[in-house]
Amino acid sequence: MAQRKHLDDILRSRIIGRLEYGRTQLEVSEELGNAQSVISKLWQRFQDDGN
């Protein structure tokens, strides 16, 4: 079973920044080595809460 890792604030900022810049979730996932589902959940939370 895969271990869950928490994203640090710097990585979260990098992900959000790339998505805001216009990258797709799949592109960000491949560039940074995180699962697309992680990117998607983070992006949805950011859009809902603003952080």
C-alpha cells in the first residue's frame, strides 16, 4: 500500500501557481511527480476556500 505524504506549503504554492498560469492538472502532475487526483483535490479545495 502506498504511503500518504503531506504536501508542504511550497509545493502547494507551486501546484496552484502552475494551475493559475494555465497548465492542466495532468501536466502539473507529471511535472511535479504527484498523482493527478492529489492535484485535483488541492485545486478544488483552493477554489472553494481560496487557500
